[in-house]
Amino acid sequence: MSKLNGKKVLIIGGGFAGCSTAKKLAKHGFEVTLFDKRNHHVFQPLLYQVATAMLSPAQIAYPIRSMFRHLKNVRVLIGNITRINKDKKCVQPKRSNQEFYYDYLILAAGARHSYFGNPEWEKYAWGLKTTRDALKIRERMLYSFEKAERTRFEEKRKKFSTFVIVGAGPTGVEMAGAIAEVTKRSIADDFTQFDSKTSRIVLVEGSDRVLNRYPTELSDKAKKDLEQMGVEVKLNAIVSNVTKEGVHIGDDFIETENVIWAAGNTASPLIKSVTEHVNRMGQAEVNPDFSTKEDPSIFCIGDCAFLEDAKGTLVPAVAQGAIQAGAFVAKQIIGDLQNKPRGSFTYYDKGSMATIGRSRAIAKVGGLKFSGFIAWVLWGVVHILFLVDFRNKILVFFDWVTSYFTHKRAVRLINTHRADTDKEN
Ligand SMILES: Cc1cc2nc3c(=O)[nH]c(=O)nc-3n(C[C@H](O)[C@H](O)[C@H](O)COP(=O)(O)OP(=O)(O)OC[C@H]3O[C@@H](n4cnc5c(N)ncnc54)[C@H](O)[C@@H]3O)c2cc1C
């Protein structure tokens, strides 16, 4: 362990941003306390594969404590931080009167789904942020197939085998593509009464193209791919209501009990307790060094922050944005001890990519654009490399190769739904 320098740093959130800050500070003698609601770090880019029965949660999650086992000045604690006292410089977890003091506070608590002012939709339109969300979506999807097999009514069979994904960003596109693969290939021979190939998968997007942060030609390619895979893409379509029975899009109504929400995010509510400068997505509008406008010892990073960098580029809410912000903030805090002036963050765009399905993806790296098989292989390599644990890299690689040749999805377990309580059939 490096010699302690007497400064306490408290980090809220063990995601990409929080872990990146903690690693760097620990090596410079800071006493770091890292709080997370959960005991594990989640590799969110592969959550959709858990939700669609390709991977199990343990393959994309890793205990935060184990990540820091060699850094004894990082104390990892489970706790949902609900109170921050800026005057006393301390935080408190939910249902606890214990206070944890800091010299520096880093808010890296990520984001949740937002339903554009309609929180009641959440009951039916489930979002995907945690392994728990992914398991819920997986079980509901698998159980819907079971109901489609069992029902006596064709109308109900249609309802049970209809999926609506709201939002055609990377998560929505990945989910739609993966569900299409499940229904058209993976389970196609598994039922007797229900022809899973007739399932309807609808991807609803409010803007005029899918993956609208990508160049138009890549968006168009992705849309074409999705349609070839059997996904119905509805553009310029705004969801006006979501109920137990289905989704309303203007005058159109789609009957379904499988709605997946990938349309909007709102940053952690904790942000409002450290700054008044908050944008409409709940992110903190921070200084160029990620500190809050009110207090140079409090930083908001990752999905919690809204910042245009030194070159005028909006720092994107993606893993690289979070990792780079974490390392940058650690550097500023280390610099404070040496009386160095704070710097301004510049985002380094390493490229972006989204997968659509087997052998189909799009990627933009520098000025180069890729699609199809090459982009898909690139996507796979990058995602394997960024998984935290070596064992998981091997397991995920093995599962992908097996599934590539067999089209099968191994993790089709239903654990919580009880068929005997279901009256719908
Ligand atoms: C389904 C999905 C797919 C994605 N795909 C990609 C992709 O392909 N490529 C890409 O670059 N990015 C992708 N992203 C975005 C990327 O994952 C996020 O930008 C990134 O995780 C943000 O990192 P973060 O550290 O800010 O937040 P997170 O990684 O969300 O971490 C926040 C942490 O804070 C904890 N926390 C929250 N509130 C509290 C509290 N009150 N007390 C204690 N702990 C708390 C949470 O438990 C969590 O562990 C995807 C995101 C999702 C949801």
C-alpha cells in the first residue's frame, strides 16, 4: 500500500466512473471509501444478453470488493446513500445513523429510466439497468412463450408473442434484434401449438431513424438489418400510453404484455442534494473539471454529469465517458495536493459500436465506418476485452462461439413465475 496522505475520498457508485476514480486515487495514498447499493459491478453493455437468455448474470457482474483486493486503502461498503450533508462533509446510507466523512466527494451513481413524466408506465414497461431488471425481463419473455403454447385462444397467443421495445438507441436495437433471434431461430422447434416464428417484434422510435447518434448510412443499414430479421420498425412514433393491456402509439394500439423501455434516462436523484445546476435529464451541469458549480470538493461524473469538454464536444453517457472522467477527476484531486491548477476535461472518442444480431453490427472508429460481420467481430472483441474478470472473458467467449454455431440460448430458466396462479389462459 502506498503511504497515506491523510485525505479521505468518498465515492458513491461502483460503476465504470466510480471504480476508475478509486483505482487511480488508491495508488496515490488516498483513503478511499466506495459505496454501492449492490456488491457487484455490472457490465451494462451486455445486460441485454442476460435479458434474452444468452448469458447468466454472473458472467457480466463482478464483486466490487474483489476488484480492489490488492488496494488496501480502498474500503468497499454496501449502502444506498440517501443523505449528503455538505456543511458537515459527510454522507449517510439509508436506514442508518452512521456518518461517513470526506474531504472529497465523488458522485458516480449513474442513471435510471425516465418515462417522460409518466412514472406509472414503469409498472408495465420495464427498463434495463441492473442484472435484476434483466432477469425480470427474461422471465417475463420466457413465460410469455409458455402462455402462448398453453392458451386456447389465437388472439391471446398473438398478445403473448408480441414484444414492443420503446426507444431505438443501442439498447433498444440490441434488445429487438436479440428477441427476433430468440423467436425466429433459438426456440423455433421447441413448441407444438405455438409457432414462435410468427412472433411480432415492434421497435418504436420517436425520431426519424434508429441509432440516431450514428451517421445516417449506418442508421439506415441497422434499420434494414432489423427488418430482415423480422423486426417492425416504427419511426416518428410517440408512445402516448402504456397499460396492462399494451401500448398506445397515437391512434394505434398494440396488445402485448411485453413492453421494454429503452427510451429515456434520468440521473441519480442524489445530484439535487449537491447542486442546483441540473439539466432536464437530472444530470449535474458541472465545471470543466467535473466539480459542482457550488463546491470544488464535490464532483459528479459518468452518467451523473453534463459537460461540454474543452473542444466543445458533449461528453457522452457511455462507458468510455465514465472511465475517462473518473481517471481525470482522480488526477485533479492528486494535483490539488501539489497545488496544481485544475485542468479542463477533453473526451477522447475511441469509437462507438452497436450490435444488431448475429453477424450484424455497426461501428464508427475515427473516420472509419463499418457494418456487417467485421463490425460484429470488432464489437465482440471489444466487449470481451472490457469484461472485468478473466474467467468471464473465457466463459462469455465460449458461450458466444457455441451459440454462433447452434443458435441456442442456454439460460432459459423461469424461477419466479407460477403457472398455477395464472388465470389468463
Ligand atoms: C442496457 C445498457 C446498455 C449499454 N450499452 C453500452 C455500450 O454498448 N457501450 C457503452 O459505452 N455504454 C453502454 N451503456 C452505457 C454505460 O453502461 C453507462 O454510460 C455507464 O455504465 C455509466 O457509468 P457510471 O459509472 O456513471 O454509472 P453506472 O455504471 O450505472 O454505475 C452507477 C453505480 O452507482 C450505484 N448507485 C446508484 N445510486 C446509488 C446510491 N444512492 N448509493 C450507492 N450506490 C449507488 C449503482 O448501483 C451502480 O453500481 C449501456 C447502458 C445500459 C443500461
